Amino acid sequence: MKPSILRTLFITYMGFGLIMGLLFPLYAQFFVEWKPGMQLWFNIGCIIAGLTIGIANYWVCKQVLLSRLQRISEVAQAISNNDISHQCTLVSHDLIGEIINSFNQMGANLRDMIGRIGSSTHALDENTQQLAGIAEQGREKAAQQQVESRQAVQAIDEISDSIHQVSEMAV
């Protein structure tokens, strides 16, 4: 059998009800004089009443507790499905309230973290675009420098040819 808090709670309430049903007749015998043959029926009635109280207590606890836990579960499932917009609005000044506050804080932390990641991503995108622009400028300047270097080599070749022609004429 798999562990279950509700099953444990049910068994506990039923056991408590059964114990009450068994103990009450022992207590009642100090105050009641039994008609012949009625004590057995009284004992059976007490056991049934105790079990009924156990079932009623379990049902009330389940209704009160599970209705709140169901909402917490819905918020947790939404968060696990990447929907961090949910928030639990139940108010309870006990352990359930602490769980609710923890889930709400977790959602707020996730929203904040995602916001910071989005801002960092935007800043990284801007920096990448700036670097791409700088690289493009560097490429353009390198191309311009290459053109100017070719022109300088061409001019030096022309000067060299002119000097060569002048030296041949001088000889």
C-alpha cells in the first residue's frame, strides 16, 4: 500500500471513534441501571455512534483542509507548467498559511528572476549589436586601408618607374 495522509487520518479517526464507542459504556455503567438484555444493544449503539463520529470528523477535516490544499495544489501545478502569474489568496494564520506564503514568495521570486534574465538578455543583445557594429567598422576601415595601401604601392611603382626613366635619360 502506498503512503497516504488521508488514509492515515481516516484510520486514526475511525480508531478514535471505536475506542470512544468501547469506553463510553464502561463509563456509563456507573450512572445507568440496565434493563435486562439492553446492555448489549447499548454497547453496539455506542460503538456505532463512535464510528459515526469518527467518520464525521474525517469528513469535516477533509472538507476544511482539502479545500485549501486544493487551491495550493492548483497554484503549484500552474507554476510547474511555467505559468507564474498565479498567486494563492487564501489567508490562514497557521501551517497552511506558511505554505501559502512560501508558494506566493516562490512565484514572486521566479517572476523577479525571469525579469532579471529578460533584462540581462536585452542588455546582452544590445552589447552584441554594438560589437557587431564595431566589427563592421573595423572591417570597413581594413578594406579602406587595403585600398589606400594599393594606391600607395601603385604610386611608389609609378615614382620608381619615373626615376628609372629619368636615370636612363641621364645616362
